[in-house]
Amino acid sequence: MTDEPSPDFRSGFACFVGRPNTGKSTLMNALVGSKVAITADQPQTTRRAIRGIVHRPDAQLVIVDTPGLHRPRTLLGERLNDLVRGTLAEVDVIGLCLPANEKIGPGDRFIAAELAGVHAPVVAIVTKTDLVPRPVLAERLMAADALGDWAAIVPVSAQGGDQVEVLADVLVGYLPPGPPLYPDGDLTDEPELIMVAELVREAALEGVTHELPHSLAVVVEEIVPRDADQADGVLDVRATIYVERDSQKGIVIGHRGERLKDVGTRARHGIEALLSRRVFLDLHVTVAKDWQRDPKQLGRLGF
């Protein structure tokens, strides 16, 4: 029999928003204490509303990591923005991520204006504080204060762990009283197929630049045990990496397939850690011309 939560127990949802590449996914992973969202240096790494679950004695905080809000140039971009706006209407508290190593710009002001009409309290989170000296951090905190009317302003370093628990305390303070929403021990509700696809995409994104990151999508076709009689045997994982042009296909595969081999090795390590099984990863690269602008192809790719 499980213990009943105390009458003071709180539970609810917090959403992290911000322009692309402001540290939202890294911050969520730090709060959860485990990697539940992929991270990369390229903008628009996050393409889904990913939930990470923070378990505390006094609360259960469910963090929703969203794609970066931006001025869209493709149908995919429009759908990602719609996803973010839909999430904002359903959470108890919102965290606006503003990186300390960059000045506030038009993208931040665009998002601040979007948040002006939401019903939930908004906490300004100044991220990446480990990357700047104290005088610069003080300037960024004042700039964040001037950007909007926030419920609170919290500086934090996800990489260094500085103020992560303070941020959790602040967010939990805005949650309503209620029982846990997920079983104890659950860190995310993402399906395994999606998490495996994201690990492949993260590996494929490493080291690429310019337009290619936006053109990469991954679909896991199947995850099947090689031997059905062995509960802990090898899993065969078959996945397809989609790009928009033949030239991009060549970049992903690399000279004599060397880069795709490296992608497979990096992804396999992450997948084996996720599934706690040995994995044989079979990767294929396919061109889906201009899929970001094609409604039918977006649907097939899960958008």
C-alpha cells in the first residue's frame, strides 16, 4: 500500500518557453535529474512538447519543454508555434528562458508580447549564468526585469547546477494542491519509439551547420527482440533519417558512409542506456523533398 500524499502536497504543470537555443531542454533535464530531452547547439532541436517529471516529497512538478517560439518560415514552423501556444493555455506556471550570454533581442520581445495575455503566472528564468561574469549577469537580470511584469526572476545554470533547486521551489509555489499525476519513478511519458528517434536525431545533428538541422527528421520503424525467447537479448532497431535534398543525404552519410557509422555508434550508446538492452541499430537515409512545407509528408513524419 502506498503512502497517501499530505494535504499540502502540490502537483501540476510548468512550461518552458523561449526563442530557439535558450537552454530549455538542458534546464528540464537538470530539474528532472535525468536526460529526457535531447540537446544540441542548433536552433529548433526540440520539436515536440516533451514532459519531464520532477518528484519531490512535497510536490510533483511536470515540466513541459516546448519548441522555441519564432517567426516561422515553413509549415513545420507554424505547427511548432501552434503547439507552443496550445501548451501555454494548459499549464499552471510558465518559465520564460532568457540566456545570460546574449542580450535581449527582438525574438525575446516577440515572446514577451505573446505571454502578456496568458492566464498563468510567468517566471523569467535567466539561463546559462555560468557563461558570464557577475557584472554582465546583473545587466541581464535588469534587462529581464524591464522586459515584462514577471511573477519572479530566477538566474540559473543548468550545467553547473546553480540555483536549480531554487527554481524548482519557485515553480512548485505556483502549483495547485493535488495528488501526484504520475507514478513514483516515472521521469517522462514519452513513448520509447519517440525517445529512440530523438536520440538518433541528436546524434545526426552533432557537428552539422546551416540549413541541415531543420531538414532532419527521424522515424523509428520498429524495435523488435532478435530472439523472442530471450527477455534480455539483443534488440533490433530500424530507423530512417529523412532529409529534404540529395546534397543533405550526402552530408549525413559522409565519405564512404563514415559519418552515418559515427551517428549510429553515438545513437546506439544512448539507446542502450535508455532501454537497458544491447541494440543493433540499422539506419537508412531517405530524401523526402521539401517535407517541412508539405502537409501530407508532415503528417507521415508525426507533425
